[in-house]
Amino acid sequence: MSAAPGGSSPGFARGRRLRSTPALRRLTAQTRVAPADLVLPVFVKEGIDEPVAIGSMPGVVQHTVDSLRKAAHEAAEAGIGGLVLFGIPSEKDAVGSQADAADGIVNVALRELRADLGDELVLVADLCLCEYTDHGHCGLVTPAGVVDNDPTLDRYASVAIAQAQAGAHVIAPSGMMDGQVAAIRRALDASGSTETPILAYAAKYASGFYGPFREAAEGAPQFGDRSTYQMDPANADEALREVAQDLAEGADAVMVKPALPYLDVVTRVADAVDVPVSAYQVSGEYAMVEAAAANGWIDRERAILETLTAIRRAGAGQVLTYWAVEAARLLR
Ligand code: PBG
């Protein structure tokens, strides 16, 4: 039997037909990344006059309130979906008092941004204590050095109220204490913020990829690590349990973090739930690409867009990424 020229089937599929021109590839692309899907994490630091560069995250800074306002306008201009805010106070203490102080840096920044931008960008408040505590843990610590779950919930409740009243559109608890979503939902409801949604960092792993963030947010644990509250990287089924629990407690949306090393988890969570699923492309993911690109080892822009596409393809609806504004411009 001879191979058929022209029309009839040659006995194999020609996948290349739909790849032959940029226009065909664009038309048939299954996954798209839109600027509106992207959320930019930002750091605002108390007591500085100028933005401070973060060595391990080239292009990322600790902002002053003023420089943050400018960056927020640029982000809105670029068409991204929102910002997630991290505050770095001048004074830290054992209970993280500055997290819920009305004049605490993150609450000041939220108020200014909300006044400036109204509802133009979604302002997400990361809710955790590690940037605010002198010991650097995400919760209160007992004299024996154990991170104490239940008393921490009262602190989170108070921080949620302060952030919502300062103008946060969304509260995003990232401390991985059990019961945190229920505690925050109750507090928001009791204080009149019934319409403020909770984006739960539901499946947050104890990851080596948070290293550069700890320089950016100055929140490294001063003893021990976060393995008693963040998830073990070995576990995937447990992510589904954490997500189900957070939804049962009242979460409106859930997050998987980090992103690229956990795409299997992103997919499983996205398949399992009917709420928005976001993924956080964390500081170490950013630093790896930046470092390789700085050495000329990879094509930086191509790699950035490929990672974002991969995270969306895995099933994340929203992506938190330090490249949000730059990627939005590339995507235009
Ligand atoms: C704090 C927090 C961390 C990140 C976001 N919120 C660090 C940590 O858990 O140690 C990491 C983000 C990043 O690496 O970009 N709860």
C-alpha cells in the first residue's frame, strides 16, 4: 500500500497543521493569561524616605506610602486585577501590635490607596503576624516556643477588622492556623464587614521558595521554622482537606502556594471546588528566573510568560506574581 498523496488519510494525525502560523496558534490557544488575572504583591515599609531595593528580588522594592501610591496607579494603568499588601513596621513585638493598630503601616497604606483608587484595583490585605512579631512566627508563641493556635485566632480576628475598616476589599489569611477562616469570618460579620470576602491561603506549603520574601518582608522566624503550621511538601491529599475545611469555615476563594512546584495541587484543587482558585508565584520562583536571566541562561520575558501560562493552564484563575505589571504590559 502506498502513502496517499493529497487528500486521504496518511495514517497519522498532523498536529503541525494548527501550528503553522502565529495567527493559527493564537486562534487555537487553549489557555490565555489576561492582565486582569494578575495580582501584584507589594511591600510597604514604615520609617523610610525612599524605596529600598530588595537584593534577592531584582526590580522589587520596599515602598514608602508615596512610592506605593505611584506604583498602584501604574498597576491600575496596566490593567492588572489587584494588589496584595504586606506591611513592615518599625517596631515589632511579641503579639504583632502594629498589624491591627489603626496607624500601623499597612492600615495607613490601605486607607491611602483606597482613597486614591476607590474600587479601581482590588486591594487584598495579606493577614499574618510574621512581619509584625519580633520572633518572626505567624502566630503567638508560648514560653516553650510553640506557635499557639487558638490565642492567635483572636489576634487574626482583630487584624481582619482593622484591615477591612482601613479599606481592604479582600482579607487573605496566610498564617495557616487551624480555624483562622472561621474566626475571621465571625469577626468581620460582627463588625459590620459582612460583604468583605476572604481569600484563604488554604494550601500553603512550608517551602524553601519563600527565602527572598523573608528579606523583602523582614519576617524570617528567629528560631525554628514553619513546619508545624505550613503544609509538608510531600502532601497533596491534605491540600484538598485544607481547602474543604476553609470553604466550610466560610472562605470565598482559595489559594495554593507556591505555584510552579505545586501545579498538581493547583489542578486537583481547581477540579475539586467551584470557587475561584488562585496560585501564588512566590519570591523564590521569581528569583530563580531573574537570576538565570541575569546570567544570560534563559530568555527572561519568554520564561515569565511561560510560567504564568503554565499556572493558568493548571487551573488557577488568578495568579499572584511579582511580574504582574510587567507581564500585563507584555500581554497588551
Ligand atoms: C507570611 C508570608 C510568606 C509569604 C507570603 N506570606 C512567607 C512565609 O510564609 O514564610 C511568601 C511569599 C513569597 O515568598 O513570595 N505568612
